[in-house]
Amino acid sequence: MFDAKYWEQRWMEHGEFGTIGRASFSSWHYYRRGVEIYDAIREHLPSHCTCLIDYGCGAGRMTPYLLAHCDQYVGIEPNPEAADRAHDRFGMHNGVGFWMEPPVMGGGVEAIVFSMVMQHIVDDGELESLLKRCNKWLKPGGKIIALENTSNNDDAPHIKFRSCGTYCKLISDAALRCTPIAELRFDGERHTLFVATKEK
Ligand SMILES: C[S@@+](CC[C@H](N)C(=O)[O-])C[C@H]1O[C@@H](n2cnc3c(N)ncnc32)[C@H](O)[C@@H]1O
């Protein structure tokens, strides 16, 4: 069972969270946002996965919440600074691993979470091939749960703003059944929650 009080205390102990790349966070903001994201996705996460991937896990904001849903947690993060932070926080222990590159996954994954990550993969071709690899990693009936920015904002050139329809097409092209679940606002911008399922 996820112990929110424990994690609240844990996050707050670290004080100022610091800076990763261009983004800076207070630990409070970082923690609260993690709670909000988890609240949005939790009902779509399988209650128990043998293996769950947190794709683009950053500094591990979602790690404690996702751990409660799986035996094996695989965090994939190409930014070494963020990956180090995640590793420092949660270590590499039984069932938890952080990787800069995906380890070879053999079709045994029940859930892949993208928490504000596809929006940073600006090249449609790269995202398309990643989604096809995700399809191979997933078990039949396995799911992608993705929360992505679908606003238009010219002030954020590091983010690729795709419409809900574009995400659905890219996901469907990877032979996954895509359902947009809800529109949610984070930091004043529209985000869409998608669930994509690999047919049995
Ligand atoms: C907004 S952060 C979200 C981090 C984390 N998912 C969370 O919710 O706290 C976006 C993350 O996506 C990662 N990212 C960007 N491009 C990526 C790619 N091609 N593959 C995997 N991760 C990527 C970044 O390094 C960054 O950690």
C-alpha cells in the first residue's frame, strides 16, 4: 500500500530540490506535482505488475508511487544528471533499476508510464519507433499510460505540442488501441491523459 505520509516526509527532508537542465524545482512543488499526476493516473495502472517501465523517469518523481504497483520497476532516463538523482534517491535494489538506455525487455511488461515525456521527443519518427518498441515490450493486455501536454504554447520551444488526435494516430500506428481519457490542467496548460492497450 502506498504510504503517502512517509513519502511526503521523505520529499520534504531534502529541502530545496535544485535544478535539472533548464528546470528548477522546490521539493514541495516537485512532490505535490507527483501526487497530482499519480492521482490522475492511478485508477488506470494495473494494481499489480510483474514489471512496470517508467519511461523518461527524470529524477524519480513518480518512482515511489509506481513502486507500489509492481515487483520490478524499470526507470529509463537518458539525462545523466536526473538519472543520478533518481539513483541516489531510490538506489538499485531488489526490483528497482534505473537505466540510461532501455535494457532488453522481452514482452513481459504490464505497464509503461510516460509522465510528460513524449512531449520532449520532438521527432515524430523517433516517437513512432519508440511506441513500436513499447508494443514489443508489453504483454498482451498490457498498457501505456501517458500524460502529455496538448496545449499550444510558443513560449516553450523545448516541448513539441501535439494535438490529442496526433498522439492517438501515432499510438494507433504502433498497433495499440488508444483512448484519450481526460484533459487536465497542470501549470495552466492542457494535458491529455491517454491509455493505450495492446490487444490480447
Ligand atoms: C518533464 S520531465 C518528466 C520526468 C518524469 N517523468 C516526471 O514526471 O517527473 C521529461 C523527462 O523526459 C526525458 N526525456 C526526454 N527525451 C527522452 C527520450 N527520447 N527518451 C527518454 N526520456 C526522455 C527527460 O530527460 C526528462 O527527464
